[in-house]
Amino acid sequence: MAENDQKEVRRPRRIWHRVLVSLAVCAAVLIIFHRPILLAIGRQIALKYAAGQNLEIDFRAEGNPFGNLTIRNLRASPTGPSAIESIDIDYLYVDYSLLGLARHGFSHFLRDVELRSARVVLNPARAPQPKPRPKHRLKLPSIFPE
């Protein structure tokens, strides 16, 4: 009997098949659930930004994150020192173009903004004092003489 010294070769097609199937499943999940995921991420970003400004906000976001956005029942109230006393907006519709932003800049970003029943109360006297910036003296590089 002659011995076969060749190693058994695995077929790379099975590995690529599994990779392609898993990518297709991930793409399908993203296509099905992308809108709610993106709206939830946008909501969390807005909540975090408002908390940095000492505001508590509540709103409902709808629409397509890639082309238009509708905000309903936006309510904001201060949680600390803030120039904003309250914000109440019943309906805000923003139509925008991400392609226009990429091609032409901010001048072609917004297409339409519609706002209904908004009440914004500001009180600049309650705004927190700005933090003083330390004054830096200009220094020349060390290669220059005194």
C-alpha cells in the first residue's frame, strides 16, 4: 500500500459561504431595524446634550433619519442654572438633504422647516456665569535669545 502524504485540503467555499450568509443576515437586520435604532441614538444624543446645558427634555421623534425628521411634544425645563426657563413645541418638521450637505455645504442642507405652536421662555439673568479663561502669555520658541 502506498501512503498518501498529501494533507487533506479544506474547501474555502464553505467558509466564504458562511461569511456571506452572516453578512446577509446582519444587513437584513439593519435594513429592518435601522430607523428605530437611529431615532433612539438621536434621542440619546439630544438628551445628553440637553443635560450638559442643565435641561431636562422629553419629545417623540418620527420620520426618516436620512431625509426628514418630525419632533412632536417637545418639552424642556431647567434642572439647574440655565437661561432657558421653558420650551414647549407641539410640532417641528425638518426636511433636509444629506446629499446636499455633502455636495454643496450647509447652504443646501435644509430644505424646509415647519414649526407649530411653540413657546420659548428665556431669562438671561439666570444663566450661569461663563468660566474665566486663563490668560496665556505668548512665548517664543527656545531657539530665540532672551
